[in-house]
Amino acid sequence: MSRLGTESAFEVLAKARRLEAQGKQVVHLEIGEPDFATPDNIVEAGISAMQNGYTHYTPASGILEARQAVAAFVTRTLNTEVDASEVVLVPGSKNVLLFTLLACIEPGDEVILPDPGYPAYASQVNFIGGVPKVVTLREETGFRMDLDELASLVTPKTRMLIINTPQNPTGGVLTEEDVRFVCELAHKHDLLVVSDEIYSQLVYGFHHVSPLSHPGMRERTVLMDGLSKSYAMTGWRLGYAVAPRALAAKLDQLMINSSSCAAGFTQMAAIEALSAPESAHATSCSPRPASRCCREQPLGRRAGDTSASRTRNPRTSSRAGCSGSGIS
């Protein structure tokens, strides 16, 4: 346990909820929570699934129809053919990373990851005995990775590269050039790429680019994604992996030995989310979409003070891209 970190956003969230219970008004900047409700058609699909018996165990990797829906969605959005046998459904996308690390990384292996970055990356790598090697994301480059610095971090012990685009917590995105460089680096040094794309549908004025779509990357890429952000389903707990078949089988085995399966009614709701026309633009279903709330208002004004912090106009809505200056 001494090697295991935490995600302080959840600790701050718990404190904020206690303050709200006392009648205090709180502006939530701590956790990646969409500011709109799960769309009604998805909620109704979940209720219908419960009423129709989807309250029992499912196959560890998920109900076939749900995996087919994910495969069809990824095929459509990333323009690369995906089969249901390559899809593993998990109760939250953090499990995708943990299971991939457990399946592929031995103690002492090096894993390159972004800094600042999602806290679970370094925490999980440290927990299993891997060695995190950080590539620094800087505001002056739009929080993109410095490609020369990235290449310099690769050693004979490097086994995996974790990328996150759009990025948590900075809102930075990787360009086509960036992703192409990552793919070439992975080929050259025989690296596995874990691509966290949980915010990929919340981009504005920018075309999302995934390494999964690049030639020759299907056999060395694990897509880490889910429904939490795009469909405001954070509490439903459903993430998914798209992985090479042999690795997907190992993720299935790890599911059997941990959570057994994701909730059946959540999986059925996911079919509605990924397939129904009503869900295609979930962020526009709110009278106060995340895109407007997070992109158009100065951070200081949202927080209720007059000394607005310096912010960028981010290309993803759920992360404000705040530099930190001016915040006390």
C-alpha cells in the first residue's frame, strides 16, 4: 500500500459535499464531472433493462450486444475496423489501465506517462512495481508533449507509453504530427501504447486523433475509454478497452478475478448511448452545456471572485486549462 497513491479530487469532492450539506454554495472544480444529466433516453434504457431482468451476472468481458455496440461505435468514430472480440467492458476505465499493467508490466519495467497527468497513471505503475518516467507538459506548447523529450526517455527497460488526448487536467490535445511521432516511436522500440481517450467526444474546433487508427498500431495499442464524460454517466461505472485479441483475453481473465463483470443494466444503457440518434450529441442536451460553461467564462468569475486566473481557451470542454496563477 505504501506504493499506492490516491486521487485527491475525490477527497476534495467529499469535503465539498459535506459543505453543501451544511447549506454552503460550492463551485465544483475538483473532479471531471459533466454539468448535465444523463440523457433521458439512456436513463430509460437502463430502467427498462432492470425491469427486463438485466440484474444478474454477465460474461466477464460484457454482454455480446454491448461489446458489438462499442465495436461499431469505435469503428465509426475512429475509422478503424474493430471486432467485439477485441472489446472488454469494465466498471470504470481505470480498470483498463490497471489490468493492462498487470498483464504486461513486470517489476522494474519503465512506463512513460505525462506530467501533469491523471493521478491513477503514476499510482498504478508504482503499485505494480513499474518505474514511471514522466514527460513534462508545458503551457507554452499548449500542454502537448515535447517530442524530443519523449524520445529521450526511452531506454532498453521501457515497455509502455501512456498518452491522454484530450488531456486531464490541462485540456491539451495531441496533433496528428504528435500522434504519428508516438506511433513511430512505438514501432521503433516495440512499445505498447495505452491511449486514454475518455474526453475524445468533448473537443471543439479540433479533430481528435487516435493512434488506434494509424497503420500497424492495432497490435500495439490499448484504447482506454468509456461513457462517463460524453454521456454524463460517471456514476453508472462503465469503461471499455479495445485491445489486441490475445491481450483482451488476459483482461477478461483479470475481470473474472476482480469485479466479475460490469452491471448488466449499465451495459444495456450503453447500447442506447452509443447507438441511438438522441445520444449522438449528448453535450447539447443540457440547457447549460459543458462547452459553454467551461470555455466561455473566466475561471475566476465562475468561482465567484474578481481576480480571474489565467486560462487558455481549451479545445476540450471538461478541463479549463488553468495555469494556476492567481489561485490562492
